[in-house]
Amino acid sequence: MTDKTTPENQTTDTNGTQFAIHRAYLKDVSFETPNSPAVFQNNQKPDINLQLSTDINTLSEDLYEVVLTLTVTAKHGEQNAFLVEVQQAGIFTVKGFEQAQASEMLGAYCPNTLYPFAREVVASLVTRGTFPQLLLSPINFDMLYQEQMANQETIQ
């Protein structure tokens, strides 16, 4: 007999640690073409800028919401072609890990799990805006997390 309240994707290690993805969901989305229709007359390839941020919200003991925000701006010179902002969120159980491990799970592993969802939303919105397909490159969230931790150590 299986426990219906336990997510199928929950993993429990022999040392008592637990990780589970309860839900991945689109929390907020925005797509703007502030200079349309004039922007469609410009056939040059726009400059793309990607900004990332992650927020971690504690919902209860061992239960967290991680929100990955992607902001993509495409410009032709000084003129915005389009702006996309996606907040892809997930609810995760992170239990039994040491503080440093739990922090890395929430700061790197969870965003890495959410990124493909956000990336697909960005690609879909850009295409629906009738712009050329935009495929965001993979991101190494482990490296970004390590850099962030190193920066915090140098500040302190």
C-alpha cells in the first residue's frame, strides 16, 4: 500500500535526507512590445540581455517555495524590441540536510529544476510575439551559487 500524501518524486536517502518536488508552476508572466508596430520593420537581430534572480520563501518547516525570475530584454540600439519577465516557481521539501547542503539545494538544485520550464515559457512568448525563435542557453546554477557564496565570503 502506498501513502497518497507522499509525492511520487520524493527521494529519501539512507541518512534520512528527503527531497521532493511538490509542484512547479508559473507564478507570474509578462510580455511587452513597447515600440510595436514600428519594431517589426527593423530586420536586424536584436541584442539580448538576460537577468536572473532567485527568491526562497519558507512555507513551513522543511517546505519551501523557490521562485526563479528571468527577465529577457531585446533591444535594437536604444529601442526595446520586447521585454519578457517570467517567474517560475516550485514547492520543494528539503529535509534532513546540513545547513550548507540545504542552502545549496535551494540555491542551485531547485533553480536548475525550474529553469527548463521558464525557458520554454520565454521561447513560447517570444514566438507568439512574432519575433524569431529565442532559445536561452543552459545555465550552470551550481557555478552561479558557488560564485555567490564566494562573493558573500569576501564581503564579510
